[in-house]
Amino acid sequence: MSKAIEEIEQELGVLFRRGRALSHELAEAVHPGLEPGHYAFLARLEETGPSRPSELAAYFHIGKATAGRQLTCLESLGLVARRPDPEDGRAHLLELTPEGLTRVLAARTQRRDTLHGRLSTWEEQDLATLARLLARFNAEFS
């Protein structure tokens, strides 16, 4: 294995650990005691709009029962609401409540402001290079 790949592996480990810590912070910013997995559901609903619980479970590669417990928690906090699926009367869709949307957007703004603050001293060309390389890296794993 090349030395560069070993260094990348090490740096990715640091990045992932920091990412997990950030996920905890984002979840707490939305609601005290909220778990990172719950925040992920909220962020996904903000990205896609109303979704069936089974679609969310499939997206996160988790069981329907696990997704159901997490979504029930989010409903009890008033962050997510259920409504009938107009295409299938037996099913329902989940969507962010206005409060849920407000909190998710505020947490996302906080995250972006933090990132901007940390990278504000970087040259624009370095930022563009990092963005391009991260996109290329992510494409290899999609």
C-alpha cells in the first residue's frame, strides 16, 4: 500500500470521528437529548420532502421497526407529522412540521457558519480544489 493511501486512511479516520462529534452537536442544536440518527431523519425529510417510513428505512439501511421508533420520537417532539398518502390510502407520509423545519435550518446554518469560520483563511483556489477532490472521492463510493 502506498504511503499516501495510508495517510489518507488516517486522515479519514480523524474526519469521521469529527463528523460523528458534529452530528451529536447538530442533533443537540435541534433538540436537547436528540440522537444523531434522529437528526439524520430530519435532514433527509428536509431534503426530500414528505416520505413514507419504509422509504426512510430503506435509505438509511435500517429495519422498519427501528425507523418507526425513531420517527415516533420525532413526532412526540413535534418535529415530524404524519398525513395520509394521497396515492395509497393504507399508507402515510411523514413530513417536517414548521417547528421541525425551523430547527433543522437553524442547525444547518450554524454548521455552515462554523465551517465558513474555520476555512475563511484558506485561499479560494485551495477551497475549490478541496471541493473538487471531495466530490471525486465521494463519487468513487456512490
